[in-house]
Amino acid sequence: MATVHDARVLVAVSDRTPSDYGGDVVEAIEAGLNATVLSKRGSVATEYLRELGPTLDCVVAVSDRSSCVENLAPAAGEVPLVVYGDEVPSVPVDEVVATDGGTDLLARRVSERIERARERDALAEANTKLSALNTYTRELTGCETVREVSDTVVEAVTNALGHEEVVLAMLDDGTFFPYGHTLPNDYDVEADTDEGVIGRTYRTEETQIVNEYDADPDKIRDADDVASVLSTPVGDHGVLQVTTDREGAFDQQDAEFLEIVASHAAEALARLQREADLRVERDRLHYFFDGIKSPAVYVESTDGDEPVLVEVNTAYEALFGADGVGNPVSEGFPTETERELFGFDGPDEVVHRDITRETTDGPADLIVGAVPIPLSGVETAAFGLYAADVEFP
């Protein structure tokens, strides 16, 4: 028979039974389940169940007396209650096993009940963790700095997942360093990408479950407080690890939960990097933009929206005014030609068109050129340049 790991079973018998009554049940469960079996009688069993029920995996009532089961049932709560007897109790129980089935059948039924209860509890715990994680993953989408991302990740792993020792190691010039962690303040262990479990995690881009750290071929340091390691990559930014001093502490579900945090952290860090790169590109382009002496505009589209007239330079404002700034292209430009050049279906290369447009000095024949600008994180970006007598290439 398959054993139930670390199970604790209470066998309860009536006070009005012989002293050895239920002994065969205890022996069968101990042998069949390899479990810890506690045998209690009457009111002692009920009181034990009432006070220590959360430490038990199952209760077996060995009695034909309905009063014994009636006393146990309210105290059992979420703990499975199995009756071994030939009468149907007057109160709800999880299962009744008739004595003609024998103690071996009883042991199997107890094992099945424990497995079901553990599956139920694991599902409830998983749902609780997922609900808690949702709060932190939403926070990650709004983080504005790497430090905020790091702090939120550490809080998610400790508060939502219940791990005490966590390290978010960031990669800098080929070396990992602890950026956010719950370890002592003097913790300063660093590692290269070809070292340790952390390096293996980064190189393979796969989560590592190490349940016997001392025997791991990539062990790089002796640590009495590290027996198990769970390590998952955070994109190409770093590695998220949790450790414990217990061997065999982590399983696949632990890995999946940690991967949820790591994936959202990677997205947040990638977004911050894109935003930083975009600011640099925009600053460089706007420096060029501000130095143009001819009238010029800048249009941009993000998230599939219609391009917007984002900015005009001083020369444009002096010639046309700045009334259209901030409006969609369809509203920001007075001529159909400009709206086509800077709209959704604008050109992918530099083009120029002839237009007649009202200026502060009256109608003027002009040449407008559209210059597409590739920017990371922006769907469409372009400069528009205006001239009276210069033809753009």
C-alpha cells in the first residue's frame, strides 16, 4: 500500500470498551500508512481533537456507540472523520467502513481520505497564495524605479509565498550582486555567471530546484543555513533565489509560484529599461529638434492610438501658432496632405509634399517633409519640416 508521508492519525474508542479495543486498527494503520497513530479514549479523545485537531490528518472512530461519534463530529472540523463500525451514525461523517471489510480496507480508506484532504488543502493554499500574489504583481506594473521593483519582489516572496530567506541578485558587468534581500546587512556574496546555482540558473534560463545543496556540483560556498535552494531567472536582468536550512524543502509548485514573481519582475525591469532608453533617444532628438531654424513638428503614436501632434518648435509657432499641439493629427493639422503624411498610414521613408497653408502673414505655398524616426517603445514617431523654397531629399 502507498504510504502517506508524515501522517498523524487519531484512533478514538469509547470508554465502555475493553482496554485493548481498537488495537488491531492502530496496528493496521501504522503498518499500512507508515503513519504516527495516537490512540485516545472517550472524552480524552474528544478534548484532544478539539485542541489539537489542526495537527491531525484523520480521525478514526472505532465504536458502534453513536454517542462516541456524536461527540467527535463537532470537534473534527475540517479533519476527515472515518467510522469503523457496523452502524450508520446519526451525525455527518466522511466515511463509514464496515468491520466485515477488515482493518486493511480501513487503512486504505484512511489513506485515501488523507490524500484527498491534503489535495484540498494544497489547492486552498495555492489559491490563497495566488490571490496574495495578484496584489504584488499589480504593484510591479506601476513601479517607477529598480529599487521599487526590488522591494516589491522581496515583499511578494516573503509575505505572499511565506519564504523567509530571499535574494534578488542583479547582473552587472558579468557579476551577480545582492540587490534586494532579507539576509543580514553584511551579506555581500557575489558570483560570476559561470559560478554556483545562480550562474547555472542564468545560463540555462531554467528554474533550479536544489534540495540537497551540499551535494550540488555547483556549490560555491559552505553555509550551515543553506540546505535547499530554489532559483529562477529574472529575464536577463538577474536571478531570484530563496533558501532554507531544511533539505527537500521545495517542490514544483514552489517553483511555479516563484516564477510568477520573477516573470512580472522581469517585465517591470524591461519596461523601466525601455523607458530609460526612450528618454535618452528623445532627449537626443529633441536637442536636434530645438536647434532647427525652420518650422518643425514632432508627432508620435503609442498603444495603437492615432498619432498626436506632440510638439512644435519656435519657428513653427511663429508662422502657424501652436493651437494644434496635444491634439490627434486629424485635428492638429488643417490640410489633408499633412494629415495623410503624419497619420496612421504615413510613409516609412522621408517624403515631401507641396501644400498651401494659412500663416500669420496669409496663405503661403510651402513644402512639408515627413521624416520617420525609429524609437523603442513607440509605434510611430516622425518629424515634420516646413520650407518655402527648399526641396527635401
